[in-house]
Amino acid sequence: MLQPRSLELVSLPALPIVPAPSLRRCRRPPMRAAAFNAAVSFRAALRRPVVSFSLPFPPVRAFSSTAESLQLNKEGYEPQQEMGSENLGERRRVEGWILDASGEKEMRALSSPSLEVIELEELPEQWRRSRIAWLCKELPAHKPATIIRVLNAQRKWIRQPDATYIVAHCMRIREYEAGFRVYKWMVQQHWFHFDFALATKLADHLGKDRKFAKCREMFDAIITQGRVPSESTFHILTVAYLSAPVQGCLDEACTIYNRMIQLGGYRPRLSLHNSLFRALVSKPGGLSRHYLKQAEFIYHQLVTSEFEVHKDISAGLIWLHSYQDDIDRERIASLREEMRHAGIEESRDVLVSIMRAFSKGGDVDETERAWLKLIESGGSLPFQAFVYRMELYAKISEPMKSLEIFKGMKEQGIPINVAVYNTIIEVMSEVPEVELVEELVDELINSGMKPLTSAFLDLMKMYLNLGMHDKLEVAFSNCIGKCRPNRSIYHIYLKSLVRNGNLEKAEAIFNEMHMNATIGTNAQSCNTILGGYLSSGEFVKAEKIYDLMCQKKYEIEPQYMEKLDYILSLNRKVIKRPVSMKLDKQQREILMGLLIGGLRIQSDEERRNHAIHFEFNENSNVHSLLKIHIHERFFEWLKSPNVSANGDNEITNRFSTIAHTYFGFFADQFSLKGRPMIPKLIHRWLSPRVLAYWYMYGGLRTSSGDILLKLKGGNREDVERIAKIFQAKSLTCRVKRKGKVFWIGFQGENAVWFWKLTEPYILDNVKDFLTPEGDAMMTEPQEGLFTNFDSESDTEEPSSL
């Protein structure tokens, strides 16, 4: 009976072992001289002095709790450059602020179970020792598919102790991917029983190697077994998420941190508290504001754990509170009192945050008191302080005082940026001071600063409220010439035309909004044109707008419902017809392109109902514009509400459709047991519109002007099949694999042809980010390129769609 013993795994040199003859042909390899020598060498290596199993954590910088201070600016809460020795641009990278030397000591002190592994010399069979030694040498050198094939060939003899030794050996030589593949293969075997120590060691090393997805998979597997992961696994996984520059990883880091405390009952190290808090306040205020509860939770843990609360933590909390819509004055006062009790002087950043917070509530005394302290601190005054004072006096109905502050900035030679101009234009347009606002807008335009959309919005709102429709039309024309198309700008102009009785032009503008994917219509614009039709007696057109609003599930304003009920009762037996939920052809093609680019489908256990999960990258300019269009185009399918919680009607980066049987076709084609896949009939559906939305959602333009398309799901055969489809259409592409993601690249002239093929379906306001560069852009595409990609020339989608 084998008696495994606990040991620290040794660090072995390369094994001088000759591979066994043929694994498939001989069930038990014969004893040969080479195998005997290999076993002797392996046994000798095991007798060498034992070394530590743990590997050094990659050297990365920590968020110091004593030597760093954070600087508040418009982009986020960042460390002050003068307080440190590093470049500020480098310090913006959250993933570089994890652990310092003391943090590494904390990592070594984290509790984790010891792993028991057999020694090969304890195995009675020589052939088994030789075979295990050969696998330890060969498996790390192969790709995942080959590893599985080799292991499958060993099923007749290999058992859990053998596989455990192989996984431990892979971890020892830092081949964590190979160890993970072997472990995944172990789980599928009939003899497998869960080994908490092995799973913990593997998860920890995957996390240290920044493979957060695989580490999370091991973490979830431990929980599935009914075990609580060790403190080291919680800690390392949180650090791995903080180190990953991938959208959504910060939220996952917060989740793991919370579960570490609530589920595991552990007390995180000070470095982990500081690192997570630093990540929360590193984003701009508009994004960080949603993490206030999480930041307060971290603060509570610091206090209850009796850690010293650094001044940056209190300053960061005040900064987060100042961006909330409802200011918690008592909480800000308590934080300031705690800072005074600890002998911490309020920095310039804290004073600016206080001005932002109290100016929202119209508190003149507190705002001016912070302003005076800011002046006494010396140095140049930040422009935000002037902006908050202007907003303060506008809120208490003293707009001329705001104007004096603006003029004072000019007299003192303080640089004035777009934010300052937008603030004073908004304040004076509400008075309203028409000539002054016009002068300020012209001054902003002549300065060459951008963007100008906010200034034009305030100017046009002022004209609309005053009934100055002629000037509003001129402002609209100027705005269209200088700014990108904007739905709010078009809606103000549409309101003006309806109020002025110019329904013919209003109808043209509404149709332009509806047909232009970069603008789109919404419930407000539909209600505006509906009111115009009802007031002018255009009841037939009003019924069409009503049908459109029913299809999109837009809410009809109450003042129109009574008249609509009467009109519809004259022509229809049923006033409100049930609307059949069905995607049109354009929606199907859009969805197809997004699914190829990585969109997710979630199905219920019985695979009857399916929901589409739209997720957009907050750091992508293309995604920030695309999500508005997608939200409007699939509005009738979406859950409600899908706007941010701050009440500004900003569309969130993640939203989902309702669960519906209609998405069953897409689930069957693009998802297999929850994993993304490529349909076998993909060649039938690669229309120019599908390619365009694939490019916008899952593609990018490189700095050299090439086009790359990301393909999630499928295998190399599927990708090669798509590449052959492009080649059959006279488009040459290259394929590269990075992890689980394939990239299809078009270079030079091929990138130009791809662009000219998809350009008619690319949103106008994202073309600047996706247009390739090159001399071939001036040439005409080759004959037959577009018709070859026409979906009408191939078999259409199944009638079930």
C-alpha cells in the first residue's frame, strides 16, 4: 500500500529520459536499458536537497499606504506626480499597483494547504516510474489538443496519484497551462476524487501568472465541491483581476474581495485593501461614482481591522461622495472630522471635492469657506473651483455673479477650457441673455476648442424656449456643419418645427432620424411628431406612428392617449392590437454580426427561452457610439430600464433582452453547451451588413491601417473555413490565434476592399475610427466584389427566422 507523504516539491533539472516506444501499441513497455537509466536518474534527483515550492510573485508596484497621495483632476483621482518619482502616465495603470516588498511577505504568509505528492521511488513498478517521468517531460512541450490525446492513450494504467504528480511537476517547472490541462483531464476520469490542496496550489499559481480566467475556473470548482477556497486563492484572484486591463475585471475583483470577507471570513491584507480602493478611484468621477458603496465597505474593513487609514482613503471617499446626485452632507462632515482628529490637513484635492459637493446643494457658506482655504494654500487655482462657484451662484439665482467669476478668470489670465465655456453658456442661457450667449458661443467656436455639441444644445434650447425658430434653424445648420450628428440636437430642431407648424419639414427630419443609424428615433421624438400629426388632423400618419411606437414598446404620453383612443375606435375594432415579436431582416443581420464578434447568448436549463446579453467596452470610442444605436434598434426586446442609475438617461454598457423562444435559432447556431461556436452554414449569412457589424463590435483598425476581426468561439477548422470564404470572394486574409481568440487580418489592398464592401453599413460617427489608410483607397473596387457578398445570391436564412 502506497503511503504518500507531505513534502515540498523539488526543483528538478531537465529529465534525460528516452520516450517510451509506442504508447498505443504496447500496454506495458518492456524493461530497457534507457528506461532503467532514466529511473535511476530520476530517483537520484529526488534525493537532492528540497527547495521551496512557491514561486516568486512578478515584481509589480504597490499602492503604498504611507508614501503616496492622490491628485484629483477631471480624468480621475490620480497620485500627485510631485509626491513620487515615477511618471504620471505610468501610474495610471492600475495593474501596476498591486504589491510591494511588504506585500510579497504578506503573500508568503497567506495560509494555503500543503500538497501531498508521492515519490516515484516508492512506486513498485519500474515501467510506471518510467512512463510518469516520460509524461512529465513530454506533456509541457505539446499543445492542449495533443496533451489530451497523449493522456487518453494512458487511460488503462494512469490513476490519480500519477496524474497529481504530473500536475505538481508542471507547476514546479512553471508550465501552468500544461498543469491546468492535465487537471481538467483528471476531472473527467471515473477515478477522480477532489483534492483541495492540489486545486488550491494550481489556482494560486495560475493567478500569480495573471491567468485570471483559469484561476477563476479553479476557484469556482472549489466552491462547487462545497469547500471554501483558501485565503491565498481569494487574495491572488483579486490581485489577478486588478492586474487585467479587461472590462468587467474590476467588478469581479470587488466580488471576490467581498466573498473573501463574507464567505471565507478572512481578513484581507492592508495591501489588498489599498490596491482595490486605488482601482476604484482611478477612473473618471462619472464612472467611479457607482463604486461608492464598495469604497465605503473597504473603509469599514480598514477601520474594523484596526489598520491605519491613510489620508488618501479619506480623501478618495470625499471625492466619491462629491460626485453623487444626492450629497450625504453628514457623511462628508464625519470624514472631515476624522481627518482633523487624525491630524491630517485637508489637501487642495479635498477642498475641490468639498466645493463640488456643496455647490450642488447651493450651500454658499461651505463652498466659499473651501474656496478661501484653497486660495490660502497657494499655487495656481484649478479651473474646477471656478466652475463650481459659477454653478453655485446659478443655483441660488445669481447668474450675474457667475458671469463676474468668468470675467475674473480672463482678467487673471487663468486658462479657460471647454468645460468653463460650457458652464457659463449654460448659466446665461437659462437667464436668458441672448446676445451674451451668442457672443460666448462664437468666442468658443473661434477658439478652435472642441467639442461644441454642449454649447449648441444650450443655445438651441434657449431659442426654443423663446420661440426664436429662425435663429434655431441657423444654429442647427451651424451645428451640423461643425459637430457629429446628435439625437438631442435633432430632437430640439424637430420640436421647433412642430411648434412652428412646419409639419412637412418636421416629417422629413423625423424620417432622417429614423433612417440614419447614427441618430435614430426614440420615445421622445416619436411623441413629438405624434403630437404634431394629431394637432394638425393628420390621423392616418398618426396611426402609423402609433403602430411604430407599439412595435418598439415606446410609452405614449398621456395627453395624446385620449385623442388616439377616439381615432382608433373609429377605424379599428380592437384599439390596441397585440404586437407579434419578430426580428426584421436588418435586426437579424445585425445580431448575426454581433454574435460572430463575441456577443453572448444565455439559455435556460431546458433551452426553451434564450436571452441576448449586449456588452460594450467603456474604453472604446466605437462601442460607446455603437451601443446607442443597438439600444434603439432592439429597444422592443430589451428589459427595462437600461439606463444608468444616476437618472441622466445614459445607456449602460451592459443590457439584455427578454428571454424568448424566438432567439432559439441563434442559440442553436452560435452556442453549444454554453460555449460560443461558429455555424456550419456561416457562408450563407456573411452579407456586407453582417461583416460591418462584426467589424464595429469585434474588430479594430491597427496603427498601420490594417483591419483585424476578432472571432470568439469555434476551432481552427471553423476559422479556416471563414478564411476560405473570404478568399473565394477575392479577399485574402491572414489568421492568427491568441489564447482562445482568433484574429482574421486584412492588410494593404485587401483592407481597402473590405472597407469599401462594408462602408455603406458602418455608422457615420464611427467611420473615423475604422477607416483604413492607404493609396488604394482612391481606386475603385474590383468588379464583382460586392455582388459576391450579396446575401440574396445565396440561400436565405431559414423560414423559422
